[in-house]
Amino acid sequence: MIIGRVIGRAVSTRKDEKLLGTKLLLVEEVDPRGAGSGDMAVVADHLGAGPGDVVLVAQGSAARFTAQTKEQPVDALVVGIVDMIRFDGRSTFTSADGFGSNGKGPQP
Amino acid sequence: MIIGRVIGRAVSTRKDEKLLGTKLLLVEEVDPRGAGSGDMAVVADHLGAGPGDVVLVAQGSAARFTAQTKEQPVDALVVGIVDMIRFDGRSTFTSADGFGSNGKGPQP
Amino acid sequence: MIIGRVIGRAVSTRKDEKLLGTKLLLVEEVDPRGAGSGDMAVVADHLGAGPGDVVLVAQGSAARFTAQTKEQPVDALVVGIVDMIRFDGRSTFTSADGFGSNGKGPQP
Amino acid sequence: MIIGRVIGRAVSTRKDEKLLGTKLLLVEEVDPRGAGSGDMAVVADHLGAGPGDVVLVAQGSAARFTAQTKEQPVDALVVGIVDMIRFDGRSTFTSADGFGSNGKGPQP
Amino acid sequence: MIIGRVIGRAVSTRKDEKLLGTKLLLVEEVDPRGAGSGDMAVVADHLGAGPGDVVLVAQGSAARFTAQTKEQPVDALVVGIVDMIRFDGRSTFTSADGFGSNGKGPQP
């Protein structure tokens, strides 16, 4: 899985019928300190993630191993909304405080 | 899924029999502002996308989770024709106006 | 799928028994104007492609969705021999004329 | 599979129900001498790996071929904790001594 | 599939039970002239490949389409030991002579 930040969404009305009603988010991969990689993908979501949320994205066939997506033509799915990232011995992200300033993150 | 722009097509008469009648588009990946990445792929299409259309492409096994493609040897499929992209708080693409000039997109 | 050019082959006698009799081509990915990317892969072929042919290659599990390959440990397969590539409004490749000189391709 | 080093973890309470109780590690890919590649991923673990451990990570659908993960939406899994790496004729890593100093590793 | 050279191995005693008894090789991808790419992976092997051997590696789900690996959590497998590579009209590798000196390979 990768860590990403929700930065937008895509809307499509002419789409495969199995995707009707599925929210499609635009997600940018971020590193454990919150720096964006520039890599972006359109990711299905059934957990209610919104703009700015930090999420876990499962890629490939893994995206279809949930009750909602098992027959959908999706290759990327939000499988978790991140509460905390622990990196190199300390917290670099919490949902309350976001990524720390200066890349230092909230104190442990 | 990735966002791509239809830039051409490939024609093949000697091909696997399961691909007979399947349209194969040439698609370039684009970012949410419409800049091409240079990465191109041949993508199956059953939605009727045409030159210049901005599309959602599912990659890998996801490409076979539709009624039309479920037994086909395809690793990339148009699963949606994009109507609108919302990125960083505003619309950067609509099917009516395309990507905005100067990378600013149509106003929200 | 990607577009590639057949540039050689690999021969292996000590191989998994399911691969006995399967031709393994060396293929380099090319762009729609015929420029090689430098990325090469060994690709199974049951369509009779030969040196210099421009082919469509399906990657990943897609390579096993044909009658000949469905139980084989292959991750790349020639699924078509390309007759024509149309890119940016004109033909850049035909099987008769190859890729055009100066990157202009045969006239439409 | 790739070789990685456990450098942290991700915590998510709002996640797909199939992931409840699954530990999610942050892993950085390393080369056989222990140099980090900068590529990081969130990886499921049922073997009890901890910070600093050197692990084998299976990616893609392979991550679901264990008793614990077979129905989970995971695309990366710790499938082994590495005891020894032999590279270019000598040991470059042992679980007792870690990666050797100066990239030379413990003596064989 | 890719062409690789066996450059070492990884040993793990704490691993998923389905991997018990499976040899795990360290393999570096090489081009058709034998130049290493720097990309390395841990690859399962049931064909008896050893250090220095040039091998064909199947990646992804393809790695599980053999009698020995069909239920294993492996994403890369040696599916052939290479006897000969033919590239650009001549042999660049034979198992008897290796890759030719000066990148010219043995004569055809």
C-alpha cells in the first residue's frame, strides 16, 4: 500500500456501469513526512475520505478484495484513513495535527 | 486508475481471436492540469472514446472486470470518459471547456 | 498494452515444463514514431512474429487470457502484430512502409 | 520479492473491515549492502517484524497467498524475516551483525 | 519476463510456512549484452539455478503458474535458465561462452 493525500476528484458520467455511484478521488503519493512525490492516481473510495485526508491506497488486484469493489474494474482503492504515521522512532503525522512543521512532526 | 488523453490508435488484423472487434486506442497519461507525461499505452475501449477525449484508464487485471472484456488478454481499459477534474480546490478540466489556458482551468 | 519491436529472442532448454515449445522473443518498447525506449522484455509469442515486427504486448495476468497461454507462467505476450499506428492525426507506421523517415511516417 | 528495512508503521482506525487487527509496517527498500533506495511502502505483517528488521516483501497478488491474508485488500506483505544475505560471493548481512561496516559486511 | 543474472541469495528461517524449502535467489536484471541494470529482486527458484547463471524471471501472478509455486506467496520466479540470447541479428550470450567480450558476444 502507499500513503497518499487526497487532492481532488474526477467526475465521469459515461463510465462502465459497475462504477456507477463510486466516488473517484485524485490522490498524490506522499512520503512519511508529508512531501508529495508528484505521482498522482485516481482512486476509488468507499470510506468517505475527503480533501486533504491522508489515506492508505491498495493498488492492483488488492483493490477488489472488499465487499463494495469485488466486481469493479478498479486498480486502486482507499483501504484506510490514516490516524498516525510513526517513522524513524517518532510520530511524523497525526490526524489531529497533520504533518509537523519543518518536517519534524508532532512530538511523540 | 490514471487520467489520459486519447492521441491515436493502433490497428492490428493478426491478433489474438479474443481481441477481434475491440478498438485499441493510444492514450497518453496527463496530470490534473492536462500536461502530458510522455507515458503512452495502448488501451482497449468499449465506451466510444475518440481523439482528444480525456479518459480514465484502469490497468492490470482491473481491465477485465467488465462485461465486454472479462475474457480478453487486455491490461488497460477505458473505464470512464472524464466530465470534470477537480484539483486543489477548483476545476482544472471540464468536457465543455477542456483544460484551462495557462494551466488555470475554467473557473469554479 | 505497449507497442514494441522484435529485436531478438531467448533460448532456454532447462525451463518450466509448461513453457516447452513456446517461442520467447526479445522485444523493445517503442513510441508511436518508432523510437526505442531502451526498455526490453522477453515476451511469449504464438502469433508468429519475427525480427523487426512491430507488436502489441499485453503484460501481467492479461498474458494468460489466450487459449495457448492460459496455464503458462508468462507475464508478457504478443497479442497482435501491428498493421498501422495512427498518432496525432496521421499515420506514423504501416506494416508496408514501416515508421516514416524523419519521424513523419507515411502520408495518410 | 524485495528486501526492505522496517522504518515505522501506519495506524488507521477507519479502514476496510478486513484489515482490522492487521499490523501495517512502513518499509524502505534496501539493496544487498543495506543502502536505502528511498522507495517506501506500507506492508502488512503477520510474522512479528519490528523496527530495524530486514524483511522480504512480496508484492501484488502474491501478498494474499497466505492463511492470514487470503481475503484481505493488501498488495504487499512481509513473507520472511531475513537471517542472511549472500551477495557477490560473501555475506553482506546477518541478523546477528546487521549490514557490515563500509559496505563490506561480516566475513564469510 | 526479464533476463537476470544470479548474484546471491537470501536466507530466512522465520518465513511464511508455504515458503519452507524454497530457494530464494538474488537476481540482477541485465540487458541482452549482459550489462547489469542495478535493479535487483529476490526470486524463487525450483530449476536449480546457481551463482552467475543467466535466467528468465517471470514476475507477478505468473510466478505462481507452476506445479511447485501455485499456492506460494511469490511474485518472481526463475522459469528458465538461458542457453542463448540472440539480439540484433547475432548471438550475444551462450551458456558455454557467456556474454562476449567488448559487448560483441560469441560469433554466430
